[in-house]
Amino acid sequence: MMRRKRANERSVALVALATAAVALSPVVPSDGSGSAAASGLPVAEAVRTGAVRNVLLFIGDGMGDSEITLARNYDRGAAGRLTLDRLPVSGSYTTYSVGRGAPDQVEYVTDSAAAATGWATGSKTYNGAIGVDARGRPLPTVLELAQQGGYRTGNVTTAEVFDATPAAISAHVLERDCAGPDDMQPCAPNAVENGGPGSIVEQQVALRPDVLMGGGAEAFAQRVRAGEFAGRTVRQQAEDSGFQVLDRADQLDGLSGDRPVLGLFADGGLAPIWTGPVARRGGTEPTRCAPNAERPADEPRLAEMTRAAVDLLDRKSAGQQRGFFLQVESAGIDNAAHDAEPCAQIGETLQFDEAVAAGLEFAEHNPGTLVIVTADHAQATQIVPNGVPTPGQTATLITNEGSHITVNYATAMPGESQEHSGSQVPIAGQGPHAADVDGVTDQTDLFRTLTGAMGLG
Ligand SMILES: [Zn+2]
């Protein structure tokens, strides 16, 4: 009750803000692509209540304010704006996790598994947990609740589909590493042969979302160990269960709507679209980022997967009372930050921004669509003065506007994988119920925003 009251108070304030925004003519990007926001209409719509038809949730893995600023500065310039900057309502959310078996013990730096379980279930949990609470008990996720409530569902990532974010909304295991039937040692009670629901990919197939796409074919090549599909690979289990399995980007054209879609476009994660120097102690020569020449041509970009998923889910929900819920994750922002590779990191942030643009394009023609853009946790990236030595690893890039930008990574010893950081991260929204992201909230509040918007209990 308290929460609803607060949201309504914010709504009143936002109506006033929306009116003021029209009068004051807010800053409009020079390319005109932010014109919808400039009209004030999305802000007015953002304070509407009532069930939405569709929800598009975009998660930038490891995409805190510093990571967004780096990509914006490099590509659009310091005074430029990304597409994700243009959503009319924005706030921040806190991202901490808790101890395993110790829900009262706070961990100030979350991983992607606890973070995704937090927004997907509304409960804080431990780092590594996939769809289970701090004591290892399974919790219903927003994707499962949406499916049960009559929404079509989709789950799209540039990581392996069993990676933390897509896993935490569609499976329940004790540890994030329990991807396939051969990986169940840390999750023995969850294994099919022990009477459990199985590994992450076995559970994802059993759940039958309408769309599941990304990389991770390696886990689907493992063999099921017990039950109806014993001896079959998980991919065969998916095919036997009616999935159409895709391996290449060109198969995204003209998808048939009558069967669920499983896209496995790489053995592991999808390759980053950009490459460049690894940051190092003492810095690098100023340089430009380059397209990643080693990226396989048959891997889709995140925006292509997003458009294909939205198109399929929209067609499948045509004529139904309820539309769809789709989660879209750009995972490589985090991976590149772990590796102190600013160009790969920028490329994956821009690839995320393209996917957001594809979502907003759909929302423009489908006004009952709630779009939310956020991150799961912050990362190590810092933008520091040029030419000043730091104890961390640095790289200097030449931006599109011709200036130098120096990026510092110092959350781990040089050469080690950079660690996440514990800062709050941005969250932005557009469409009905978007007002709920205003102000400072917690990651777990997103579960209530999403389920409230969809009218799910
Ligand atoms: Zn990470």
C-alpha cells in the first residue's frame, strides 16, 4: 500500500513536470530522433496506470553511469545523446546482494545472478543464485508469472542463454555454473537424476518460452541423464518438444509463429562487435576502436534478435487480451570491462543502444508498451584525466569528435579480471507505469513495477 501511494505522489509530480517540459522546450538532440520525448507525450503517458499490453525490458550487463558516459563520449560526443538517454522518466536503483544462507548479511557488490534474481523475483539473494532465495528455495520469476498470466514471453541475450541474466528469469538452480546436465556438481539437489528440475538449459526448454535466443550451444550438446529424454542431447530434447532451433542470423527472417524458437548462434557467447587495445599499466598510445574482424558473419546483432523477437511475439499475441514480456540483455559490456577492453565495451554498449532503438520503434506504434532500460550492476570503468598516471590499467582512445579520452580500470590487480563495483545504476522508462522507476528505488522494486504493470497479482 505504501508503495502505491508513493508512486501516485510521484505521478502527480511528473504530470507537473510533463507540463513544464512542454513549456520549457527541453534539449532536443540535433538529429531530431528525440522528437517524441520533446512533445511531452511520453511523460504524460508514463504516469498513466492500468495494465500494459507489452513489456520490453533492456538490461545492460555491467552498464553503470561510467560505462554509458564512455560510450556516449566516444560515439556521440560529450554533448551528444544516446537513444537510451531519451527515455522520459529516469531514476537510479541500488543493487546489493546478501549472504548465502544469511539473508541479513549484506554484500555491497552484487554479481549478475543475484542482481537478475532480484529484479526477476523481488527478493534479495546471494551471488551466484539463479532464481532461488538466500536459502536456495525457488521463487516464481516475472517471466514465469507473465507466461502463466497469458503473456507471450521472450528472453534474448548476447551471452550464452544459460548465463546469469537469462537464466535467473527462466530457471532455478543453486549456482550459476550449473548450465547443462554435465555441470551439476555444485547443484546436485537440482539434477534430474536426483529428482530435481534439471540444469539451467533443461529447465529453459521445459519452460517453453516463445523465444529464447543468444549463444551457448555447448550446453545443449550435453546429454540428459534421466527421465523421458535420458540419453538425448538437450538440443534434441528441445526439438522433440517442438522448438525450432536456429543456428544462423539469416534464419531470423520470416520466422514461423506456430512453434517456440530457440536461437543458438554460437557455442559460447556472441563475439563483441568492436575491438581495440587492452588497458595496461602506464597506458596506451591514443587510438581508435575498430570493427572486430574475427566476429563470425552468421552471428546476429542484438538489435536483429530484438526485432525478430518483437515481431514474432507481437504476431503470436495478436487477437489475444494480453501481449508479451521480452527481456533483452547486452552481456558483453560486462565481459569487456572484466577484461579492461574499452573498445569492446563501447561497441557492446552501442549495440545495446541499437536494440533499445528497435524497442522504441515498436513502442511508437504500440502505445500500450512499457519500455524499461537499466543495468544489473556497475563495473570498473572510470574516465580519468589524460596523461595522469594511475595505479590501475589505462587506455587512451580518440573519440569521434577528435578528442582523447582515458579510461582507467582499477578494481583488481593489473592483469586480473576487473571486479564489479557497488554503485547504484540508472533505470529509465517510457510508457504506462514508467513513473514507478522515478527517484531512487532498489533493484527488487523492478519486480513489483513489472508485475504491477502487467496486472500479475
Ligand atoms: Zn561480471
